[in-house]
Amino acid sequence: MAVYTSLSDSDMRALVADYYLGELVSFQGISGGVENTNYFLTTTTGKYVVTLFEEFELGEVPYFLDVVAHLKSKGFNVPAALIDIHGERLREVNGRPAIIVDCFPGGELKQTDENSCRLMGAALAKLHIAGEDFPEHRDSHRGVDWWKQTSQAIATQLEPAQTELLMSQIIAFDDFIETRPNLPKTTIHGDLFYNNTLFENGQLSAIIDFYNACHSWVMYDLAIVVNDWCSDVTTGELDPIKYQALLKAYLHERDVSSAEIEAWPYMLRIAALRFWLSRLEAWHGAKHDPERLAQQHDPLEFQRILEARVRYTPSLVE
């Protein structure tokens, strides 16, 4: 279970007492996450989620809360932080920044299909349009500088073929993006895997976990989604039916430029590399801690996706 900061019954009762949430009924740690600690919280007024941030300090968290508040104001079902009795939305609990958010109806997908990909494509395009006027421009904490530094640090722990794949793709992307300074950017989710959405009765009910949000290339975010939602996890290859459903829905809501069409192959590859690298970093960092290692995602899944995108990249538009 991905609970890195444990809360006792008294901890949770003290936290609930500072919100307009009635009395504590129960709480339970949420498995599945690898970056933050999350609890389901049930009180006499409803069901909520408590998040404790494990990677960010208190002063870093408001940006992400502002992104979510902005999107909520635009009509999206997203988990905006609740305000406590002191008028604050961000707390410190057991040494970690903490928030409470509403628990939306629905559940995680067990796998994607043509319909869910179609719904995600439309929602993502609208999300990108809504993010264009968000005033704070924060670079990703796992962006260009991070993947350059991390690849150098981890290269000696990889097989030679892995190192070659990693380094060659970073060089190829750097060479490409250096001459495209005006490639369209917006405020992106940055981690919109299908387990960061909720579905109810075949409909998208919420988008969650905005803690990789940043100001970055629109096509990069689309590539992150495509790689996760439309790939065969055993081969890394794209499912053409899911791929076309997602892209057709996206392009119906948002026009893409010729520069974005040109950038598409590079974005698919660097998006795959980013998650391969973050999983490698987590995997190697946890290999001497069996409990934490068991909570990490398999890096080879995104190595296969990257290798598949190197072999063949379909066009963005027909």
C-alpha cells in the first residue's frame, strides 16, 4: 500500500475537526499511488480524500492547487482543495503538506477501450484550451533539465543497449526542440494516465491527480495520454482503434498547427522516455527496500513503448 506517512485515528480526528465535515466515521489508506500518500475519508457529511504530499514542501504545493481551482472554475470535475475553518486550504500534518478534497463518484478503469479513449480525447482538448489563460507558468519538475541530469546519473546502472536508447532519444529531442522555440504551450496535466480518471456508467466523471501539472508543450501532454491510453502494455505498440478514437475526438475540439504535426513523433518518443526514466529512477532508488520496491511500476513497460515509437510513429492527422 502506498502510504508513506501514517495517520492515526487521533491524527485524523484532529484534522477533520478543523473542517466543516461533521464527525469522523472511518478512514482507509489508498493503494496504487507511488508519489503521495492518500486516504479515503468518510465523515457524517460524506466521503473525501486526504492527500499528503511526499515530494513537495509546503511552499511548492499552492501552484498545483491553483491549477485545479482554475480548472474547476471552468467547469471541470477536478478535486479542488476544501477550505478549513480558518479559511485555509493547505495544512501541515505529521510534517507533510496536506489537503482534503471531495471524493467524486465513479471508479478507475481496469483498461481503456474505444469509448473511454474518445471521451478522454475530447476532455483533454478542452482541458488544454482552458489552461491557456492560467497566469502562472511553472516548468515541470520532471522536464528537460531533470531528464538530462537523471539520465546521466542512472546510465551506469543500465545495460549498454538501454543507455544507447536513452541517450540517443534525448539528443534527438534536444536537437529538434532547440529550433522550435514557439511550439504551442499551455498548462498541462502532465500525468493523465487512465488511472488518474474516474468513470461512472461509461462516462468520464472526474480527472484527478494534478501534481505533475506545469506549463509545457500541448503535444507533449497529448503524447503522454496516447502512450498510456492507447498502447498494448506487452508490446508497446499502439492500438489503432483506440488511437484514432482519441485523436479524432481531440482534433474535433482543438485545431493543431503544422508545427505541432511536425513535432508529434518527437513528443511521443520523449513522453515515453520521461516515464521510462522516472520509473527507472524509482526502481533503482527502491531496490534495497523490498516494501517500497513492490509499490513501483515496471520500467520495462515504457521501454517497450519507446522502442515501439522509435520503430514506427503514426501521423497525428490523416
